[in-house]
Amino acid sequence: MHYMQVPSQVEYERATSLEHALSLLNRPDTRVVAGGHSLIPMMKLRLAQPEMLVDINGLAELAYIRLDGGQLCIGALARHADLLSSAIAGEHFPIFHDAERVVADPIVRLWGTVGGSLCQADPSEDLSAAFAAARAIAVIRGQDGDRLVPVREFHRGPYETVIGPGELLAEVRVPVRPGTGSAYEKVARRAGDWSVAAAGAVLRLSGGLGGSPREPVIESAGLGLTAVGAEHFVAAEAEAFLLGQAPDTGSFAQAGAIAAEHCHPVADQRGPEDYKRHLVAELTTRALRRAAIRAGAPKSDGDRT
Amino acid sequence: MRVAVTVNGTEYARDVEPRLLLIHFLRDELGLTGSHWGCDTSNCGSCVVWLDAKPVKSCTVLAAMADGRSVQTVEGLERDGQLDPVQQGFIECHGLQCGFCTPGMMMTARWLLDHHPDPAEAEIREVISGQTCRCTGYENIVRSIRWAAKHSRGTQ
Amino acid sequence: MTMGFGRMLRKEDQRFIRGQGTYVDDVQLPGMLYGAVLRSPHPHARILSVDTLAAEAHPKVKAVITGETLKQRNLAWMPTLSGDTQAVLATDKVRFQGQEVAFVVAEDRYSARDALELIDVEYEPLPAVVDARRALDTGAPVIRDDRVHQASNHIFDWEAGDAARTEQVFRDAEVTVTQDMLYPRVHPAPLETCGIVADFDRVSGKLTIWATTQAPHAHRTLYAIMAGLPEHKIRVISPDIGGGFGNKVPIYPGYLCAITGSMLTGRPVKWMEDRSENLMSTCFARDFHMRGELAASRDGKIRAVRVTVLADHGAFNGVAQPSKYPAGFFGVFTGSYDLEAAYCQVTGVYTNKAPGGVAYSCSFRITEAVYLVERMVDVLAFELGLDPAELRMRNLLRPEQFPYTCQTGWVYDSGDYPRTLRLAMDMAGYESLTRIHE
């Protein structure tokens, strides 16, 4: 048994343009390195042994966060710290701020990228659940142009995405709609750690807002779950339940219970299965409550934003 | 491959394997042993240096990725024989015992103070939360950084 | 905040804050080579063969050392600080997961690691003992079959106090409580891992060593024994150290391998372990399975404490402690209380785990002893429905009882325990804390 702690031999190319990157990525066993804070640790353990690395850090055209045509568009090279400090992201989707605040640590967040996290496809990656809850779309760029894949279809399984040879994740987009509130809740064993479990909620309410006499009703619900084996990071059954429900404590508690029942947590060093299910129920409920308040639903005692 | 990196204002060029980690480039190739290696999982931060003026865990970066860029290390904190307030703070407030985590802590502290000259204590604790100290229990590290915030260069 | 006579600034900070400390990995000598250790994936296995040909053929490898190489030089086993022996590199069997099996010496650290993958070891896995409570079962695999007369995994028995008198008190006590507890294995984990630069000069026959060691003199003695060099030909430099906490007291196989590597190649050899190696193979602390018992009167007078301990010492008893007691200072489990009787019995066993036991500032078992007695007092408080602080106040030794000889023979010099407890309770706001809990 030996832990290597240093990577095996690899070739390195720095991409001078997007086209250059895409042509290099056509080769077998060639991987993108951006922040490198997921890939390089795996290379040090020799769990990943690519033949070549394509460094895309110079492709500034992929580093942006902007509103465009009613969508929040996040370039794949946007760093975690950028998303955390982005005012427009925080205004429309506080779920991303909540999630970024608990990803890794402040130094790692300066370098790790949004695109890199999604492409690493770790089952415990917080952004995957957050983007899944927001029903985001991944923009995959190839030599022949772009193809759009919903984030809910982006991951094939642990550490596997639908990105093919000669392709690169260029952007993630999230449609912005009025009446939306969102939140993310995570439990980890120590600062900067992976989730034991986490839940993200994106709610759109109609009625009952801004002084309207009608009671508010959930028009759309997105629920993302992290680290508990939820298919495509989504709590689909709980989402279906919430449609048309009132955004109240009862609905949220029931949604939490449904989410807990339908995920597949595995007992490991982070905790036993029943504890993880308990967390799913509780965190889903809390995320929903905060999302609803942010969407404009009336607060009740003990609620916090 | 040939890698040229400007470190603390001086350009160094070396022939290295592409897989060489930046921390080993600094320590073994350039003899700048002030930055340290303490873990296998990018958790401890004893390797923190600046890459293009942003702190980075240099055990998680290839030297090749730093080619043509600039790095600052603990060796560059002192200027013209004058210690940086962060360095002075760690001395004044007993912010170190064995000293192994200290360079990384100071580089992060210097970056924080450059961007937030008067940080709240919670901000200080948050910014070093990705780095480990096994000796001090962190209290004096926080005090040292607070001291540095209060004593900017030239007012000591 | 005043400290004593005022703040004295540390001299060593001047170099540390400039990044000018000299830790072992900072040492660079001309012609220096780098070592790496191949470790066993199995906790217990016979070694059938070790094939190093491919590793030796690596263009940057200068030497590959195995248990067989060392055996020919009588270096395969070394004495430990507890009178046991420890394998430097495994020969017949591996006895813990992570145990050192081979050592590569190469031109740079990356090549040394690459070459580890080129060594082919054939193992025959054996049943392993990883639960100390199973170590003395009939039919348990004997881990240390290398030791003559070792028919089981038993290392030692040790006792302190008066068994008969303690039993008498337990028989007529109004209340007795029992609690099983595990003080788990803990690793000192200094931020700087262990390592060495060994430089053997063939011409002068002198060995110069930079090592992460808290006990350079003990190291020198052992290196003299192992290398067959007189002590005055060995210089051990203990430079700046990135924390020790006891982890850097023992002598680890990597040190001896680096020394051997230097002797074989005629060049300095550096070996620095990585964090995983440090956690899996170097000296740990604690790992005490304890059954505590406490006898008292119903009104809360503690009369006797009894404890039975199973001590997990891993595959090699490498406990680094200078006391003559195999369980260190565990005898102070009588704590701060006035007892009529006390007795402890400690059994040490081998398991298929990393070697050693407590070292140095891991307190020589005082931590385990204090935990034991204080936990038992809390258990009694719960049983009697008494406030834990109040129960202690009733039982603490009083100032006029000093000097006090406790039931295990230690003389307590002086103290005012009730006042100290009162001060601590006031500082902590104990009364308001207990109100929160109600």
C-alpha cells in the first residue's frame, strides 16, 4: 500500500483560445484544469491519471456572471468567490450565496470554479444540488457549436458527466422569474467539510404577495439534495407534492418527509443512514421555509431569513 | 518543460516535469523553504502563497500553471529590512509556537488586510478557516492579525 | 493582559516569521537522494515474495532496500523504548496495515514514489486482530510469533493498590456503580510530519543526522546499536520542529532505512513521510478499554475506586516512556479524592495495528486516569441524583490532609482543591449553567 501524494507523469498545454482548448480536448485521456482543486488532489492520489491537462485559466471570456435575456448566466470559469460576492446572483438566487458560503474554505473558493465543480460530479458537491433545484441549463460548447443540457440530466453518475471528447462546459444559465425565493441548508461535521447532507429549495409563489387578498400558493418547486444519493440531485417526489400547496409549515414538513423517504443515503464515516434521512427531512423543511420568506410569503414566529 | 515564474519580484526559470507541484517548485527548485507541506488533502494551508496576488494552496497547483505569472511567498513580506505589520503582529501577540503553519497564516492575513483593512473578528476567523494550526488553538493567531490591522506599515 | 513579569518576546520568532526556520525538510545537501516507503495493504499477512527488479531498473533509482537486505546486516529488527523489538522492514509477516515493507532511494521525491509502484509483493493474508477485546480469545491469531515464548497476544499485566481491601469495601458499600468506557486511539498529528536527512561519510565513518526528534540522545543510542558505530561518531541534529506532541519521540523504520540508504549509496538520503503515513504508522496515544467501578455511601461519600484496563499496544510495543511502569502513571486514577481503598489492573495486548502507545506529552496515561475517575464520579452523581460539583465538593481532599499518600502510594504534596473547584465554578458561572439545564 502506498499513497503517492504526487501526480504521475502528465503532459501540459495552456489553451490560448477556446478553439485551441476544444481541439486539444479531442484527444483521449485529456482533461481540463481550471482551478484544479478537485482534479489535482485526485491526481495526487493517482485516482485520476490523465495523459494531458489543458489549462483553461487564460480563457477570460468564460469568466463572467451576468443577466442576459431574463437569465442569470454564469461562465464556467467563474470562481466560487465570484459567485459568492456577485450582487446580481445574490439578488435573484440567494441559494447560490447560501451554498457558496459553505463550499470548502475562503482560499479554495478563490480558485475553484463553478464549471469545475459541476464537471467533477462529486455526489457531495453542493453546487450540483443548488443548480438542480434552480432547474439550470448547462451550455456545452463543442467545435460545432453549443448544445444545451438541463443540469438535471448533466450528471451520469459519480464523477461522470455527459460532456464528450472535444467539448467543454462553457456556461450555466438559470431562468429568472418574479416571485421566486431560494435557500440552501447544509450540515457538515467541520468547517469546510463535505456535506453529511444538504438541501436546496427554489420556490415560485403566486398570489397572496404584496398585499394581495388571495392566499399564496406554490406555483413551482425545485428541491436539490446533496450527498444522499438522490437521482440527479433532485427530490422529485417532494417537488411534485408541493405544487399547488400553501407555503406553510405543514406543507414543508411533509415535503421534507417525502424527500427523506425517497433518497438513498449510504452509511459511511460521515454518519449512519437514519441520521442522514433525518437531516434530509429537517434541512428540506428549513430550506423551504427560508425560500418561501424570500419569495415574499409572510413570516411566522421563529423564521429567519 | 521550461517554467518561468516571478517570485517576490525576481524571475526564475527552470526545467521541470509538468506534474511538479508549485510547493515543490518553490521549496526544492528555488530553495524557498518558508512555505511548508503538511497534509495530503489540501486541508492544512501550510503551503499558502500568493499567485497573482491571491492566496492559493500551492500543493494544489502545478508549477506549470504558474508559468509566466507572479508568486509572492513569506520570504517577500519583509521589505527593505522592515517587517510587515502581520509579521510584527505574530511576534507581539505570540501568534506562533512551532512556526510551521505561520507563513501560510501570514500570507492569508496579509491578503485579508489588503482588502479589508479593518476586519471584524468573525471575518478573520472565517478567512483562516481553511488552515490548520496544531499548537496555538488559534486565539493568538486571531489576536496577531487584529494587531496587524491596527498597526499598518509605517505607524509602528 | 499581564503575564508573570511581563511579556518576553521569543527569539526564535525572528526566523520563523521570515520563513527562515530550518525544519528537516528544509535541509538540502549536495548529492542528496530521496527515500520513499512501500507499505503493507494488509493488517496481517505472510510475505511470500518481494520482487524489486523493476524498481531497481528505474533510471532514477539508486537503491531498493527490503527486509532481506536488512536481515543480512542484522538490521531488520530494532529495539523499542519498551524493551520489545520492532520490524524495520518486514521479513516474515506484516503485522499492521501500513507497515513498512521496502524502501526506495531515488534522485528526487517524485521518482522515489513512482518506483514504489514497481515493487511487487506477494502476500498471503492472515486473520487479523483489530479489536483488543478479542486479542486474548482462545485461538486468536498470534501476532508476534517472532518472539520466543510468545504463545498469545499478551504483553504484560500490571496492578496497583490493594485488591483485597478494595473488594471488601465494594462488598459492604451501600452503592456501587460500574461503567465501561473506551478512551479511543488518538494521534498527536503535528503539522510537520516525521522525517530525516541521514548523511554517512564513508571516509571518516561519521554519521550526521537531521531528524524530527524530541529525544536526540535516545535516537543516537539506538543508531549506535543498530549501525554498529560508536556514539561519538554519530551526530544527531534536532533542528526546528513543526510540533512533536510525543509523536516524534520514537524511532521509526523510515529513519533507519534512510541511514542504511546513505551507507549503501555513500550519499545523503532524505526521507519525509506524508500525512497519510504519519497518521497510519506512527506513534499514537491512549487506546484504553476501561471498566471503572466506584463504591460509595448513599449520602455521597466515595469510598473506593476500582478499574480494569485492557491496553491496546498495536503490533509492536513501542511505547516511548521513561517511567518504569508499563502503564505509565495510570496509578493516579485515585484522583483528588479521599478514598478508603483503590485497585487497578492493566493488561497490555498486541493487535494488528500501528505500534506504540502513549508517548511523552500525551501524558504517560495521566489523561486516561483522570478521565476514568472523573467519569466515575459523574456516573455516581447521576445514580445518586446529586449535582456533580456538589458531589465532588463533599469528597475532595481537604488542605489539612496534605501531604497525603493516596491508595496507590503516590504522595500528594499540597493543594487546596475545594477552593480551586469553587473558583472554577464561579469563573464558569456554574450556577447559571445548571439553571439552563433544568
